[in-house]
Amino acid sequence: MQNDAIARGGEQPHVPLRQAATILLALGLVLLACAAVWAWMTFSSTRGMIGTQGTVVRFLNDSGDPRLLRPVFSFLTQGGERVVVAGHTASTPPAYELGEKVTLYYRADRPSQDYVIDNFSERWFPISVLAVLGFAFAGAGAIARAFTKENSGNYASALKTRGSVTQKRRALHRRNLTICAAPIAMGAVMLAIAGGLFMHERHITRTFVHTTGQVVDMAEPERRVRGADLHSAVVQFKTAGGQVVTFVQGSSSTGNTLAFSDTAGVLYDPANPQRAVVDTFGDRWGAVAILCAIGLPMIAVGVYFLLGLLAPARPRKR
């Protein structure tokens, strides 16, 4: 295609790629600007507020999904009033321990309506996600623009020399290197996430207590996926101290291996038994296995072709 364009003396190639790169760069900059404004608003939102210590007293399930729990905090105002407020982030298992101390900020005139929980997941996690997306889009757009700019220079030079074979080979080699680096980078990100999840599960194995529970019910999320019959097991177990705890399985699937009245291994936090997980491979290691199954082949394919590009040229037989 490039030879045809050179022969015709027509428009430079990579114009659609340059336009797409400009859109990606602009989108990334917009996301970064939104993240910066959001961060400034979050940082300045505590001005004029009163800081205090809150305590996690219980967990709330009001999202329609029986697996997700929000923490409920209790704190004392300067006037001695006891106020109970709910967190904004739901997770499974709960991100806090029962009785955990958390810093809060509140308005003196309306402490139960205007409050800020000074925690990374509550305040800065959404901003971090937006900033990461902005950097990703802006970086991809900038790299693509640099690539098209370089190849446009090579193209202009090729027009003057009516197509230099060496320049075209170099441009093609750089493009192939970029193509090979993309799956390696994406696979590395997936493996990094899998490593974080693996370390989290190892921490649960070391600190949680193992026991046996029984499936007492099957729960379905309120927001169902069309055409899929998702359900999670409701498991009940007894702690070492004799406390009976009921929780909902963290994962939903159409082919759940647990059924009513089945027994299942359970791992729970001795300080907060509500933080419990079903001890099955799918619930604990399924996400790690999926990320590794995607990330490792992507890295292998990228490295294979990269080595093929970097290997010295060998004489080929006809």
C-alpha cells in the first residue's frame, strides 16, 4: 500500500491512525483533568469540617446484591451526640473489621447527612481509577502520534528518493516491535493483578480460621443478567466461640457446585466472623487462574515474535 501511495504521490499513509491517536490523547487528557478536579474537590470537601474517630459497628446490605456489604460507622460529635452513618463502598467480604477505628469528618450542623470517611477506598479509589484510565489513554495516544509522526517523516523522505528500501524496512521493523510489545505489556499487567490477588488469598489462608459450614439457601442477585440464572449459596457456620454466622457466597454462577444442604469449607476472620469466604478453588483462586491463563499466553506470543524479529537474519532456502 505504501509503494502504491509513493508511486501515485498521493496522500500520506497513517492518517486514520493519526486521527485515532489524537482522539485517544484528547480523551486521556479530559479524564486526567476530570480526575484532577475531582481530587481537588475531594481534598477541599473537608474544609470547615470537624475530624473525629468512628467505629465500625455493623454491616449493611441494601444494594440488591446479597453478597455486597457496606460498613456502618458510629461516632460522637463535639456536643456528645451519638451519630450512626453508612459507608459509600460495598464489597465482599467487608473491607473493614468489626470494631475498626476510622477517621471521619462531619459538619457540625448536620453530622448525619454531611460526612466524609477518610479512607482510600471511600475517597481516593474512584479518582485513582479515573487517573489510571486517563494515563493509559493519553499514553497510548502519545505513542501512536509519535509513531505516525516518525513514519510520516520516513514517508516524506521516501517520496524524495522514490522509495528507499532501507527506510521502509526500518519503519516496518519498528512497527512490528511495537505490535509485539503490546501483548507483552497487557499480559504483564494481568499477571501483576493476579499476583496481588494471590498474595491476598495467601494472607487469608494464614490469618483466617478454617471450619465447616452448611448451605441453608440459594440467593439470586436483584440485578440479573439476561439469559443467565445466576445464584450464590447462603452458608451458615459456627465459630470457635459458638456464634452462628450466615453469609452469602462471594461468587455467582449458573453452574454453582454447591446446592441446598451441602457442606462446604469456610474460612472466616476470628476478629470479624462476617468476613468469611467459601473455601473452594473457584471462589478463592478462580480469578487468579483466569488472569494467568490469559496473561501467560499473551506474553509467550509477544516474546516469541519479538525473538523472531531480533534474531539475526538467516539465509532462506527457496
